[in-house]
Amino acid sequence: MPVRIELNGESREIPAPISVRRLLEHFELPTDRVAVERNRRIVPRTGWAEVMVEAGDRIEVVHFVGGGSGRDAGELRIAGRSFASRLIVGTGKYATHEIMAEAHRRSGAEMVTVAVRRVELKQGTGRSLLDFIDTDTMMILPNTAGCYSVDDAVRTARLGREAGLSEWVKLEVIGDERTLFPDTAGLIEATRILVSEGFVVMPYTNDDLIVARRLVDAGAAAIMPLGAPIGSGMGIQNVAAMRILRERVTEVPLIVDAGVGTASDAVVAMELGADGVLMNTAIAGADDPPAMAEAMNHAVRAGRLAYEAGRIPRKLYATASSPVEGSIGQSGFEIP
């Protein structure tokens, strides 16, 4: 006898109670690199053949979609893992997957974020976004973009891990739809929960020092403050706050996570002492994304080198850079 279920938020009919694996086959959904949740509980891949889907069940099937080089200036270390590149890139907003792949290559990045999303029921089993990511050179960082509650963010992180890629997560708990500013109280709570479950948590936050300290106390592996609203391209608008964060947050890396619009913005972030920069729109939205990705590669490296080299102090008056002694017409005149 046919029964009705809710599949990825849509009411669907199946011919009879069937296993999770049969359900995926029945709706011609992909079975590779996906995760399944039945009534808000993850179904391990090993249980797909035994766990039955029955009338009234709520099923979620998710996968990964686009979200939203040389060793120099030291390595970026997060949770004991080393990265030669201090640039982290995304996968959203590219015109084609091929352009994205070329941009990734020229960026030199070794970490890329992907969003966890429901599988489109009409999509079929075509090529996945992951087919265009070079996983031999780039670590995939699932993120919880689009989550507005602790419950949704935690469930999304669990589903991302179940899909088989990583226990690392870029954690987002959004508090305002228009600005995409984080819900910091929810972010701290979600961080505690996920850290207790073995996740390596990298939370997207604001530039509030107290929030950053509480995230560190909750077990965050990195702090990722915004430099300006996500996707705004405004550049680093909170220089003083970033300097304070750099001075007071030393236990974990500080990675600027939003606001970069062009290469000079990335340089500023790195010269302020950021350990890395995460960006997506600045590259994907450029007229020539691969070229911009290469520019960001150089900018992040140059900014880090300049930070480590140490800039000269700012002065109000001029100071001659050439020796004064022996100059023609000196006649005892000295430049103060």
C-alpha cells in the first residue's frame, strides 16, 4: 500500500515502506558523497539497507554545493595541521565549475569551503561539485552557511561529516538576514556542542573580543572575524578592532572571513596580523576569476611577509633617506 513521506521538505509517495537505499534508488538520487537523516537522526551509510522508511517519516538527503604555492612566510597551522597557503577559498557564485577549478588552481589555496545542502529531487545523478575540486591538493571544509539556529547548524555539521568528507567545519549561525551578521550567543553554544562531538570548529564571528575569547574557551580551532559584511567587497572596515583581536587572541589562528573586495584588501588584512584570509565573492565575482585568484595568492603572501618584516613607524615630518654629510652646500646646516 502506498505511503506518504516528507522528503527534503516535499510531500512524496512511495509504493510501500522501503529501505533508505531503496528510497534513494526509487527517486534516482545520488548515493555517493551524500548523507541521510530520518526524523532528525542521521542514518549511517552502513545502515541504509536495514533502516526502513515508513509513513510519515521526514527524510533529508544532503550533499555539497558551492557556498556562498610555495612555502613562504611560514605555515598556517590549525588544529595541528599545516597549510603552506594562508588563503582559503570558496565554491559559490562561479559561472561554471570549470572556471572555479582554474581559479582554485591559480589561488594556490589548500582549503576550500563547500555548503551542505539538500539534494535536488529532480537533479538526477550527474556530476557533483566535488568532481571539480582537486582533493589531492585541497582540503574540503564543509560549512553551515544559511543556518539561523543552533539546531540547524549542528544538524548540518553532523550531516556534512556523515557524508564522508571531514570532521572540520566552518561554523555559521546567522542572526540577521539582511546583514548576515552572526548570532554570537548561538555560535558559542553550537561551538561547544560540536567540539564535544569531536569536530574541528572554525566559527565565523564578529570583531568582538569578548565573543572571541568565549569561542576560544568553547574549543574553537580558529577565530574567523568579519572585516565587513559578507559579499560587500568593502575591505577591512574595523582596523582598530582587528588589531585588538590580533593582540589578545594568540592561542588559535585569526582568519579574516568576510569583506575583502580586491587584492589590496587582502594585503591590509594580513599586514594587521591575520593568520589567513577566507574569501569567495571577491574571486568568483571578478570579471576574470582565475586572474583575481592569482592576485589574491600574491596579496596574501605579500601581506604576511610585510607583517613579519615589520613596517617603519609613521612620522609627521620628513626624514631624509640619503646621507646628509658631505652634500654640496651643506655649510654646517643640519636637517633636524
